[in-house]
Amino acid sequence: MPILNKKDAQKFELLGGGVRWTILDYQKGSESLWVGDLSLPPGGSVETHIHKTEEAMVVIEGELDAILGDEVIKVSEGETVLAPKGIRHALINNSNTNARVIAIFPTSKMEKTSVD
């Protein structure tokens, strides 16, 4: 059983000012899952985008505005946003504290298309 550690994960700077670590994907041996850990500072965001699969976003710290289709919903620690495939979504940290999200996809190769 592989044990994966965030300190070994690939780190990406997000366009909206946050950071994403790819915890699990095909490069780490997964056949059907992708898992990322996102950190969004105050004012940070994940741009509006869509995926070919659904996405679960588990808020593990802080408070965010989640854009899902035409709705904007406040979410906080302990809540999960489910973005169906093909539905535009985004996360914005309008609070004055850091926020963290675990993103989960039912595919080992996450693909994202940015949209307005």
C-alpha cells in the first residue's frame, strides 16, 4: 500500500494567488483518482473553469465563496462542494484568513478548461 506525503507532492502556483499540491494522480500510480490540496490566501482564488468529470471540493480550513453555475454560495470548514461535469465553477477567498480545500476527481488525469 503506497503512502503519499504532501511534502513530496508537486507544487503549482495558481493564477489567482494560491498554491496547489498534486497529492495523487497517474504519476503516483493511481488508475482512477486525482487528489489535490489547495491553499488560498485572503484574496486568492481558483479561476472559473469546467472539467470533463465531476469534482468534489472539501473545505478543510477557512471560508470561501464557491461559484457553481450561476450561483455564489458561502462554504466553510466541513462542507463539500460537488461540481458536476461541464458546470462552471470557481473558489474565491473573500475572508481575511487562509483557506484550504481538498479537490478530488474520479480520474487519474485531471483536465481543466478555463472559462469566463
